[in-house]
Amino acid sequence: MKGMTVIVKKTTQLIAGIIFMYGIYIILHGHLTPGGGFAGGVILAGSFILLILAFGSDFLHLVKEERGSTMYENLAILVFLLLSLTGLLAGAKIFFANWLPHGTPGELLSAGFLPLYNIFVGIEVAASILTIFLALVIFKEEVMK
Amino acid sequence: MRYVTIFILSLVFWLLITFKFTVPDIAAGAVASAITAAIFGRYYFHNVYKFLQPRRWFWFVVYLVTFIWACIKANFDVAYRVLHPAMPIRPGIVKVKTTLRSDFAKTLLANSITMTPGTITVDIIGDDIYIHWIYIRSEDPAQYTSMVTGRFEEYIKKFAE
Amino acid sequence: MTSFLDILLYIQIALCAPCLYRIIRGPTIPDRMVGIDIFGILVVGICGIITVQTGKAFILDIGIAWVILSFIGTLTLAKYLSGKKLNE
Amino acid sequence: MAAIILISIGVIFNIFGCIGLIRLPDMYNRLQAATKCVTLGCCSILVGVMVHYGLGGAGFRALVAIPILFFTATVAAHALVRGAYHFGTKMDERSVKDDYMEAVK
């Protein structure tokens, strides 16, 4: 018997996608509502943690997942720094310069660079929290063996 | 098939929580739904086409009304037991057999049992559901099976099997 | 009307006290976890009442996020209770 | 006005649930009373929010929160009660029956 009971498994299948969608909503509306990159990233990581909890470790290959999440974390922080560097290079001569058009407040496409920063901070936070969780789990599995 | 299902469900969810119908909003929702479908598609249900039949929707509505009525009754039941000075409780765990086949139907039955008066699902092994009951009203298995599952089982069998 | 909503909000906040009592004084570990679980659901009610009271709709977002994170937390605690290994 | 009535009903149900959390004797009964009452109370509050805002953006957001709350609360209660049984929590001495004991062994 791997994972938790069939009730938890079926509900997880039903609800994990919706949780992921909600994390994306929090991230993309970070400049309009409370939340933003960090809170949305935590919810994104929560959907994967829910899958791992419900289905057990054999269903998702843990070590492979950990390599993937580490890679995503590094890539996301790299792209974040490159984006902030574009402000330095393109015109304004300021680190983290917001040189994109600002748009009208209240719309989805507004606030220049802030949604992009939010997206990459979200990926970064999700990947790093997932990495921490997987590292703890893998460490425990190795101790148990 | 399951990828299409989760894409449509996610897009409906997105449109409900944002409730703005400009082009950038819907485009962002479509992209986010595509990402969700790509990641979570292989964990989703595959025989969802059954829910396209209108007969099942009718029984779903009947089930929903019964379920909400049972929820409200459950709350007054709990209030009676909690506020009574002598606290009339007689708890125990009973075993109930179900005739439902699919896993999703069993899950729905277990969730309904959790919200009905005085019962909570402990575990589900094969066809047996173990239920913690706050006031066991009878000792006869056939009698308490019909008391616990009630009319939920036949409704669920009609719309989710 | 607003004052009545204030009273409801204070009652709802005061209801966290029984949960805290159960968390602090619970005789066994599962009792404390029941307190944590119920606390997580009560906060959603607080968020709903504050939404009506202040008229700011985005507070509901906090409520939904709280439901989801509390669900994951309770599942983790239940998993800790039921077995020592992830696979069990 | 209807919104205020629905919210009041929800708060009253929450009060019942929290009294149950204090008064009932063992963990299973407490979890049962508290989960049912608090879940339906919070759903009632969310329906009140939906009535207050009408079917606009915030109303639909409250409507979406209700099924999520139902599924998560019931499944969390089920997982918690199963975990507590496997942990070895004793039932109250007024209990009359325990069919699950044979299935675990």
C-alpha cells in the first residue's frame, strides 16, 4: 500500500490542478492584489507537495524531481538577475529600472516590469521550497534504509 | 482526453475567480491552463465523458439537494448533543459494506458520510467502509448500513458509476 | 448595521480561544492537531466577515490561500501520525 | 440584510462547534463535532458574502471557495482520524463497538 488512502488520492487528483491554477493567479495578479511572487510560489510548491504526500515516493521519482527542481531554481534566479540587469543597460542606468510602459493601473498588463519580476520570484520560491522538502524526505528515506 | 478535461476545468476556474473578459486576461488564463494541463494532465481522471449525459446531471442535482439537507440536519444533531447537559453519546466504529465499484464514487460516498449526522469515515479497505459513529442506534448490520449510507448510495450509483 | 457586523467579527475572533485551549491543554498529540485543523477553517470565516465589513474583495483571496495551505499542513500532520515512513 | 442573517447563522454554528471542541470527551468525537459545525458555518458565511456582493467578481470568488472548503475539510478530517487511530489514540470508555481493530491487525 503506497501513499495514503483512496479518498485522499482521488481528491488530490481532483484538486491539485486547481491549487496550481490558484498559485498562478496569485502570482500574475501580484501587482493588483496582496500576495505576489512569494505567496504564489508557496502555493505552487504546495500542489507538488500534496501530490508527493498523497501518492508516496515511488509514484514520483524523488531524486529525479530534486535534480529538476534545483535546476529550475538556478535558472529562475539567473533570469531574474538578467532582467534587473536590462534596466542597467537599457537607458536608465539604474539597477532594477522599470523602463517598460506602465499602462493603466488596475489592468493585468500594467506596472512595467513588476509582473515579470513576480513570475520569476514565484518560480524561484516554488522550486526552492520543493527542493527543501525533497531534501528532507530523501534524507529521511536514506536514514531509514 | 484527460488533458482536454483539465484544460477546460482550469479555464473555467480562472474565468470565475478573475471575472474580467478583456483579451490579456483570457490569454493569460489560457496559457496558465495549458501549463496546468501539461503538468497535471497525467494524474487526472480519464472517463469524464460520462458526465456529458444530461440524465447524470439530473441525479447530481437530486444528490446535491439531499446532501445539503443532510448537512443542515447534521449541525442541529451536533448542537443537540453538545448542548444537552448529559451529553447523549454512544460512540463506536462500525463496518459498512458498499456496492459501489469505481474509486471516485467511493470517495464521494465517503465524503458524504463525513458530512451527514454523527458519522465520520475512518478508513476504506476494498468494499468495506469503517465509520466512527457518535451514537450507535442499532446493533444489526443491515439496519445500520441503511441508516448510515441512506439514500446517498443509490444517487451516487446513478450519476457517478 | 456595521456595529452588528463588528460584534459578529469579534465573536468569530473570540472563537479561536477554544482552539488555542485545545492546542495548549490537549491531553494527547492528535488533540492538538484537531485544534490546528479547526483553527485553519475558522480563519476563513474571519476573512469572509472582514470582506463584507470593509468592502475590499481581495481579502477573500487570502481566505482561499489559507484554506489550501491549512489542508496541506493537516495532511502532513496526519501523515506524521499514521506512520513513520513516507511510503506507509 | 439577507447577508447579515446568513453570516449570523454561520457564527452561531461556529459557536456550537467550538463548544463541542471543549466539552466532548475524546478526540474522535471532538473532531466530528468541530469539523461538521465549523465547515458548515464558514460555508454559510461565504454564502452570505456571495449574497452581499451579488454575482460579480467577488461573489464568484466566494462561490469557488465553497467546494474547495468542503473537499479539503472533509478529506483532512478523514486523514486525521485515520492517523490518530494508527497512532494509538484511545477511544472513550463509553464506546460500545470497534470493528476496525481486526482490520488493522
